[in-house]
Amino acid sequence: MAPQYAKDQPQGYQNHVKNIAIVGAGGQVGEYMAKALLKTGKHTVTAITREGSSSVMPEGMAVKKVNYDDKSSLVGALKGQDVLIITMSVTAPPDTQFKLVDAAAEAGVPFILPNEYSSDPTNESLQKDILLGDGRVKVRQHIEEKGVSSWIGFACSFWYEYSLAAAPGTYGFDFANKTAAFYDKGTTKINTSTWEQCGRAAAALLSLKVLPEDADDKSTTLSSFKNGHFYISSFLVSQRDMFESILRVTGDSEKDWTITYEDVKERYKAGVEQMKGGDQMGFMKLLYARVFFPGDGDYESKHGLDNEKLGLPKEDFDEATKRAVDLAAKGGPFAQRRG
């Protein structure tokens, strides 16, 4: 297909996206995206939320209530939107995304950021093993089959603050009991991103020009990510790196903590067995363990990062760790959402 340029578009064409709808704007990463988008002053940001929802949305957002069982309700909410961002729990009903994609196509929404905020989406064995890859591929294919919207996948790996503070089953740290469970030797490095960096990345991406102005315009554009992924990261670190940061932030010494070691592949298998037995906590165990298989959680070595293209700042590792430590002291991310 021949490249498209802004200069060749019909009169009145606007080479930027303005109206952005977010599903999950009151959630963990959605809130940071919404706030960062509003901060640019370039966008009108709308929260799409269920009728009867009591979620509190960031100030400055429009809110549209929808009934997911009524397609006309979804289409009406998405009319006039340039972008649909979907952020939902992995436990949300699987058909919810398909309903949104169908409605977005009928409403003529040009771009969709589907519900994938993950490690390397091109690593097929990884995606298969974490039980999410097949569903994500089907959503992308469905978007393309509808022939209206283009998708852009958001690769950011695990959220750092959440994963450090949530539970021992994530990054392995239990702040209340001062225990650390290291996978293998605790030295496998993975990419991880803060909520703030994810918010900045969404805002930077959607502030790009949609198309290059002409053949001489070599700047990064939104269309350059069309039907593909962009990769961002805050840090490439190991559990041992995280632990050393925790010690710096808290003033603890290593002897204040109890450290155990576990074969990461055995941990993954144990998570799978828990899932088979009906224990949903097994999913978290297998998910995190699988990304810590050597080499699989480091996608920047394979693909590079788009941080520089998007103008993302270099973050302070210890500052991010402190936010997670403070979050854990308040009961973790789940308590924060309830509060």
C-alpha cells in the first residue's frame, strides 16, 4: 500500500486525534492514562462506564454510561470518538471487548488500543503459557476483520508499583512479613513500567500527528504504529535489583528479611496445578513466574524501546520503589482502589 500523507487528504482533514474514549478510566492504569491525556490540553477525554457504576473518574472527563447488552448504547457513546482505549481486568467477561470492537466499527472509531498491557506480545510460547495470548490475537484479528478501526498494542510488561506491592505471588515481596521469594537466583532481568510512565506513553502516542505531512516528513506518527505494537519500559531490573532498592528506600538491612529461592519453572507448574484445582490465585503465580523465565521478560533487547520516540523521561528507580512501599503500607493496590 502506498504511503499516505496529510497533504493529500480532503480539505478540512485534521492530522491529530482529539476525542478519546477510555473504558476503565477509574481503574489502575486507566486513571493514569486519563490524567496524562487531560494534562496535554489537546484532547477531550470521555469515560465509558457501566450504568450503575460508582467508580470515581478523574476530574475533567466527560462520562457516558452504557449498557453492554445494548449495542446501540455502546455505539451512541462511541460516536465521534477518534480513539477507544480499553483497560479492563483480565477477569472481565471475554465477550466485552468484542462488543466494544463491534460498536467502535459501527461508530467509525479510527483507532483502538485493546486490552493488552503485557510483556512481549510477539513471544508466542510466552503468550500461550500465560493463557492470554490466544484471546488477544482474536481481538486484534476481529478489529482487522471489521475493516474500520486500526489497533495499536501497548507493550509495557507488569506495572511496577502494583507488582511490588500487590502480593508475594507477583514480584515475590511480602512487606508485612519482610520475606522475599526469589525465582531461581533472583537475577533474571525483566522489563517493568510504572503507572505514571504508562500514562505518559498513552498521552505522547496520541499526541503524535496521525500521518506524515509529506514524503520529506520523517517524524514519528500515530499511523506508524497502526496494527502493531509499541514498546515502553521504566526499568530493566531483576528481583535482586528491586530488593536492593527496597533496602535503600526503607533503611532495612538484608538480615532484616528472610529470603527463599524457588525454581521458576517449578513455580510456574505449581501455578498451573493451582488453576486446575480451581484456585484462581494460581493464575497470578503462573503469570509472573512465566515472565521470569530467563530471556522472556526482557523485550527491549529484542525489539528496542519506543521511549525516546515518545519523549518519555528516564525515571528514578528508588522513587518508584518508594511509591510501591508506601502503597503496600496502605494495604496494597486493592485496598487503594476500594478506598
